[in-house]
Amino acid sequence: MDEDNVLMRLVILLVPLSLASIGGGASILAGIERGVVGQYGWFSHEEFLNLFAVSRASPGPGTMLSTLIGWRLEGWTGAIVATLAVYVPSSILCYVVYRTTNLSRERNWYRILRTALAPVGTGLVIAGVINITRISGAGLSGLTMSFAAFFALLMFPRLPLPLMLVLGALISLALFRVSYM
Amino acid sequence: MPPDVVRPTSRDIFLVCLKMGAFSFGGGLSGWIYREFVERHRWVSDSDFNATLALSQILPGANVINLVICFGEDLAGFKGALSAFVGFLIGPVLGVIGLYYFVNRLSDPTLLSVGLAGVAYVAIGLLILICWRGLRGTFRQPEFLPVVLIVALLVSGFGFPVLLTVLLVAPISIALAIWSSRRNG
């Protein structure tokens, strides 16, 4: 693949998503998936699911998925370009807004914007869940695991997430072994 | 900032953000930022923290990155904001690539895919939790439920680009919020 071309496409894909990532990384999962799997065909469904899993098991703000995608496509250059493409536009916007507004005076406006934009963010995350579930080919066991994890985290918010993720891997491997024998 | 507190340099900010970014597993990060900036170092006041948090949640981007950029700007100007941004991201960038590299050496590709699928299902559970919390908030103001549904439908059902969807729906939602705040006094 032509290197400049891939980097350029990555930037063109990620910059608009950066500016649309209301509520953080989870909200642009659907957009990233459609771009790198559907539009460009850079990854198979299975590969994308693997990248998603690793990105959620790593430290960091929500998702480092785009960094990993950049790394897989173009090594360290790709990782840095993808990270900057997804974080710089939103950061510049935040910086400019913070410098030009007065926090204490415009609190009422903040409240209105928050009320208005929170449902947009929620809608985006729902779209992300639908898209990732669609390509995961999750059968009944996969869906059961997702909802079990959801209920566990809902009831016990202090459960350590890394532990939950490792448990997910072990259960999945155990189910695989059982169906294999 | 209280008078007995020394104003941090951009290097101080860089180091605090480096530490938080590198050890931030599984969210809950704004709580940690609160502990570091407000309680431990007393660089930021409680009310400034809350106002800035509100702003960083409204704007696109990761809340925590937005938050440390604002604090960096406050404490040490543009250099402070830049130090916060770079410091916060170094750990996660190396972490995610390192983890990918490591798990790929761990086992054969089939077992790896099976194991990672399990991780993904749990991670999807966490996303469902985010949706659940969002929906619960929206149910308190049910006039915003159509906003959630339309966004999800446009992006997931019709494959609308995410930014276009936001640009189409956000103004309507803002108008709705202004209207309902006037109506409620």
C-alpha cells in the first residue's frame, strides 16, 4: 500500500471523528469501524475485534483504538499520526473555547449545552455498540457475556476492570475448548 | 491557588500527567485528576475543577485530555497545556502498542482470537453500561429520547458519517434544550 496515501486517508478519516467525539472515544467507535473495515477494508471483522479488545484492555482515556490502527498500518509513524489526528483537533477546540469563555459567567450556557449534547453522545455510543456487536459475530454466548459484564458492573461499580477483561478471555477460551472436544 | 502553594512549571504538569496517563486503567480518571490537582497539589480549586469538568464533558474529545489541557493552560499557559497533552498520551500510546505486541506473542492465532473475543464481549458490556447511564439521564428529560434514537439510527442504521450526524442533530437538540429551560423557568 502506498504509505502517504494510507496516512493521508487515516488523517482524513480521524480528524472529523475527533471533532464529533462527544462524550469521548466510545462515541466514535462506529465511525472508526465503518472507515477502516467497511470503507477501506484494512482489517477483517476478526482483526478489528482483536484491536478493539486490546485497546479496551490498555490504560488511557477511553479508547486508544486509533493509535493501534495506525501502528498496524504504518508502524510508529502511523501510530503517532493516528494519535495526533484523533486528539489534536478536539484539543485545539477545547483550548480555544476555554481561553475565550469565562467559566463562572457562562455556567447557564454550559448547562444548556450539556443537556443538549449528552443525548447525542449516548446515541453515538449506542451506534458503536450495535456496529461492534454486528461485526463481532457474537452468538448467544457472546451476548450473554456482554450482558453479564454489564450487570456485574452495574451492581458492583468497584469491580476492577482488568480482572473482568481477563475473566472474559478465560471464559471464552473455556467455551471454545468445550465446543472443540 | 492558595498563597502557600508554588505555581507548577510545565515540567511538573508534564510529570503528573505522565503518571496519571500511564496508570489509568479502566476509566474513573477524572476522580484521579481531582485527587492530584485539587487535593494533593492544590493547584486548582474545587469550584474551578467542577466548572472545567463540565466544559470538558460538553466538548468533543476525551474528557480527561480536555480537562488536563485546561488546567495546563491555567497554570502555565500554552506550554503547560502542551505538556499536559503530551505527558498524558505517552503512557497510553506505548501501553496499547506494547500490550498488542505482547499478546500476539503469547499464543497461537486461533486461541488468541478466541481469548480476545472474550475481552471484547466484556468491553461491549462496559459500553452498554455507558449507554445505560446516558439513557437513565435522558429518561429524566424524556423530550430528548428522540435525539438519542435518531443519532443511533442515522449512524448505525443508515451509515451516516458521525460528524455530519452531530452537525445535523446537535443544533436541534440545543434548540430543544433552550426551549425546555425557558419553559421550566
